[in-house]
Amino acid sequence: MGTTETFFERVWGVAAKVPRGKVTTYGAIARALGSPGAARTVGWAMRAVPAGSRLPCHRVVNAAGDMSPEEAFGGRDVQRSLLESEGVAFDIRGHVDMKRHLWIPS
């Protein structure tokens, strides 16, 4: 008898593949999983990542390249710092330079 992955587990599987120095979006993950209207659910999945996970959750941003809500990662500055440590550039508004760093999952 096989196991069936939950949607959250499938989200985490995609998030695990985001390369260092790149970001993806909630919507891109949803589209890659065949659920283009599920960006919000992808966000819920990212918030539900088990403690101690090594998933690079900081590499998932919104479509505008903005950081996750304040309660994630200990604050927006923490997420930005993690991304900057990987070479991710930001524009004057504090958003990820999506033209340079967007990774689209297949």
C-alpha cells in the first residue's frame, strides 16, 4: 500500500528545490502543483513547516518580491538578511529584484 503526499508536503517538496540565490513565489509553487488558485494555501503550508526543518522557507516571497509577514522568520529583516547572505539583491522599495532572482519551478 503506497502513501499519498498531502498538498502541504508537495509544497515543501517544491520549496526544497529553490536554489541558493533565487526566490520563488507562493503563486509559482501553486501553479507548479497544478493548483493555480492556491497561493494562499501555499502560504499556509509554509507557515506549517515543522520546527527544525531545513527547508529554505526564506526563499519563498510574494509576487511583488516582498518579504513574508512580520511573524515569519522572526521578522522581515531576518528573511531579508538570509536572502542577502545568498547574494539576493533588493530594489529601493526593499523588494527582491525579481528579474534577477526569480526561479520558476517546473
